[in-house]
Amino acid sequence: MTYLETLDYLYTKLPMFSRIGAVAYKKDLYNTIALCNAVGNPQTQFKAIHVGGTNGKGSTSHMLAAILQQAGYKTGLYTSPHLKDFRERIKINGNMVSKKFVCQFVQQQKATIESLQPSFFEVTVAMAFSYFAAEKVDIAVIEVGLGGRLDSTNIITPELSVITNISLDHTNLLGDTLPEIAFEKAGIIKPGIPAVIGERHVETDAVFLNKAKETNSPLTFAADELNLTEVKNDGQYLSVSVQQGTTVLFSNLKLDLTGSYQLKNVLTVIQSVLTLRELGYTITDKAVYKALKNVRNLTGLQGRWHTLQQLPLTICDTGHNLAGITEVMQNIAHTPHNNLHMVFGVLKDKDVSGVLAPLPKQATYYFTQPQVARALPAEMLAEKAAAFELHGNVYPDVKLAWQAAKQQALPGDLIFIGGSTFVVAEVI
């Protein structure tokens, strides 16, 4: 099969969560274990860091990968979903997996795939692990797909487990309370393996503490150990100083990921670096400074408070749940602009009312839908939005909505595009 034929096989033959939702979610690890067993259990052949959480796990994974890469380690990175190219999911030192490897893996494992009938995600996890093993990476940063305990990535035994935060998302699969969701996320904490939790929360702290006690795993809450001072944002860089007690660990640390929510993520990242140093990894301060200033270039990360153009200022962000959209609104509030234009689309299996609630009434809306089966039709989104006094026109296509916003926006205005990762994917 050619590369395009291989992609078509992956997309159409295998159940894909991003396309069809919950029915593609396999609530056990059997298929992943079987797939990896068929290719020689590559998950045992490289070291890894496992990163989960509701929000921020993608940014955190990319920052950690950038730091390790800058520190001189051959670094794998597995993330999901992709925005433009399937191969974004599997990278080494910022370079995407080759088309040749994707084709060869699928061709060689086709009989196993046909026999097991795994999901799209299960196959891509096995592919990523095989690639990292074959290329002999020094370490790989592995982002959890959904949840943690039953996620396909959870067959690894990592050097470090990282959980960014807990908020409500995928409640139909993970539970509709924070402790239930935390229980699923805590499933990536392994016996004797240190864990870093980014944020404390009165409803979830006990879940992590109990899990760590059960597994005898050293547990650190980043928010307890570190704090930020001298926070500045000039639009190009988010600058912070990181303190441990009264000791300044990093002064004027610049991040090229400028969303205000990265302030939470950077605490998690720095605490993870401190833990990795304790484990024997050589990561200099210089590597941290240089990496965080160049995360986008080093890893190819896109879609996180991502500026698409300057006049009018157009920014997109993949935040797609209540916590994520609330953070986006804080960023918008701190971004100078006259009028606000919101190109917005969501998925129907999300908490649509929760996402709409924090949106500003004083904005012009361009309701739209990404081209995936899970998308909430733009007309229905507009109807739901009207109950929150959010008004605008309906567009059946994201690019048409963006074009309309560009036609109406003045040079001093702000166009925001978001509501779903898949909306952002269609404008990048």
C-alpha cells in the first residue's frame, strides 16, 4: 500500500475515537498488549515519561520533550490527536515518523490487525512504541490518550508519571465527578515509580495520595514545591521566575507558549525536571532555558494560543472543556483589542452548556462545525448559544466562518477560533 492508501486503511478500517466517539474506546488493554506482543514488546525496550491529566498534558509533554532533546537525549514524543498530519503523533527530536515506517508497520501487522480488530488508537500506540524501540531513543515522552488506567499507553513502566490536573471532561467514559476522573488518571502511577501531580484540588488530592501509598510511589505536588514570580507577557514570550521556597531556581525563564494556562504547566514541567535530575538525568539549567524558549521549533507544537495572523489579530486554541475555555477567556481578557469575533464549533459529546457558559456576550459569533461525525451541527450550536445570550450567524464550514470573520473584523479587533481541537485543525 502507498502512504495515502495506508492512511485510508487506518482511518476507515479501524474505529477512531475522534471520528465516532465513545464506541471506539476499548475499556481494556488486551488489544494493545496483543499488538505489542506481536512486534516483540517494544514498550520494554526504551525509557519513558508518562504524562496524563485533563488539560495541559499536550503542552507539558512537548515542553518536557523539548528539554530532554535540548539536554542531548534522543527523545521520542507520542501525542494525540494530530492537527494536520497523522505523523505529528510520533516524533523523535521533533522530526515526524517516516511515511515508509508507517506503511511498513501496517503492512507487516495487517494480519494481526485483521484478527484483533483493534481501534485506531491502539494501532498507533503500538506503531509509536515500535518506532521508538527500532530507533533506540534514549527516552520517550508518552502522552495519555484518554483517562489513564485503561488507556492504551498504560502498558509502559515509565521513569516518571506526570499528571497535570483534573477537571470534568469525557464524563461519559471516565465518570461525572472529579474523584472518579482522578481515579482513572491515577492509574498511570506505577509501583515504586515517582509521580508528579501539577495542581492540588480538595476533591482529588486523596485519590492520588492513596494511590501513591498503595503503589509505594514517591509523590510530589508541583504547586506545593514551586511558585512563580515576576510574570510578564509581551505577546512573543511568557516570562517567569521559578522559586523553591526562597531560592530562585530559574530567573526570567522565557516560554514561547504564551497562553496564561502555561503558568500552571511550567510548574509541573520544572518539578518533573527536578525529579528527573534526582533519577540521574543530566539536564542543565541552560538546556531548560533554551528549550522552553523554543518549544514550537524543537517539537512542532501548534494550536496552543497560536497566532495565525496579526491584522486583524487572529488566535486559535484547542481548549475544549469548561476549564480549558475558562483559561482561554482569561487570555482574551488580557489581549488588547477593540471588538471580539468568535469563530466557534464544538463536538456533540462534550458538555456544550459548560463550554458556552463562560463565553462573553459582547462578541460577534460565527457558529460553525468541524468536518467530523462527532461535530455538533452549527445550527444546533447557535440554538444552544442563544440561551446564553450569545448571537451570531451560522456557517457549515470552519474556513467559511473564518473568512466571514476576516471580512467583518477591523484592524484593531481580535478574531478567536476554537471550541474544539478539530476546529483548530481546519484553520492551521
